[in-house]
Amino acid sequence: MPTDSIANLLGEWSVEVNVASTALKTVLIIIMAVVLGCERSRNRHAAGLRTLIVLSIGSMFAGIGDVYFITVLHTSFSFLSAAVIIGISIITTNTIVFSSKNQIMGLTTSVGVWAMAIISAMLGYGLYTAALIGFAALMIGLLAFYKMETYIKNKSNHFEIHLELKTRSSLQDFITTARQFGLTIDNLELNPAYANSGLSVYTVKFTIVDKALRKKSHSEIIEALSVLDCVYYVEKIG
């Protein structure tokens, strides 16, 4: 009998390679891919609904193929699933990019896609319980912990901004004023994406050293910086 809890309830047919188990796994993986794809698409991230459905179905069938090769052809290695996971790792690496504001984009989506491929392969093997628990944990990580991560970042004494000054000669005025506010500049870089645009654009990392200022949110500090005469535009990165 199958060792998977859900497979035990369904019966041995659920872990064999047959039409019924394949249909069940296909329905389950489409539902999971739709849930994850809607979450990514709703937040305008890369790898939306259709991409995740296609990727998940392909990974699941790789798992089913490996089950067939192992049980019928008596191979000793799950080469289809391994090839899929490695291929997805390479593809998703190329989706991680730096924006014009020096912000890393696509990292969460890339690791989410990679995790979904593993979950899909597990479902293909017939590990229903592990796949469903893994998918639930993945969604909790993306949804529930997002608010916690945002809260922790907002309470940090360190933050980073995208800064556009009206003129390059205004940089010293900005640095002087920031220090008067109670901010220490840890790093200041001229943004190379705007090198030939005529704009004076920087990426600035701050540490809040003033005790009174630490009680303010990052948004309040940035709002105070935005009204300076020398500042054209400023926003938080990350």
C-alpha cells in the first residue's frame, strides 16, 4: 500500500501511472498553479498565471514519467524531474534583474517558481500530502510573511532611497541637510542607468542615528527629504 496519507485514503491506483491518477494530479496541480499565478499576477510580478500553469503541469508530468521509468523500466534515477528542476533554475536566474533604481527584481518570483516545480514533481510521484503541505507553506510564505517583512523593514534604522537632485551641485546641500536631520550616509552612488541623461540621480543608504528620528517611520523621513529645495524626486528602495 502507498505510504502517503492521502494516497492511502484514495487507494493504490492513485500512485500508479494510469488515466485516473493522471487526471486527478492534473486537476490538483492546475488548481495550485492558478492560486499561485493569481497571487503573482495580482501584484504584477513576473511569471503570471499561464506561465505557472504550464510550468507546473510540465514538472508534474516529469514526476509521472519518472515513476513510470522506475516502476516499469526499472531505472534508478529520476532524470526527468532532475532535468526540469535544473532547467527551471537556469531560466529563473535570468529573470532576476536590477531596475534603474538599483533594486533587485524578480528574486521572490524566481525562487517561488523553483519551489512550485519541486512541489509539482512531488505530486507527479504520488506524494499528495507532501505536495499539498508544501504548497500551503509556499503560499503562507508569500502572503502572511510579506506583512511581517514589511513591518520589520519599516522599523529598521537602515534604509535605502532613490534620489533625484535638481542639479549635481545640490549634492553637498542634501548631504549637509541629511546629517542635520540625524541621518548618517553609509553609501552614496551615482546611478549609472542615468549617466547620459543629464539627471543627477543617486542611490543612497542611510542609518538613523538621532534617537528622536528613530520614532519616525521611513515614509515620514522620506517625505521630509522630498520637500527640500534641492530635491526633485525621492523614494524608498525595497
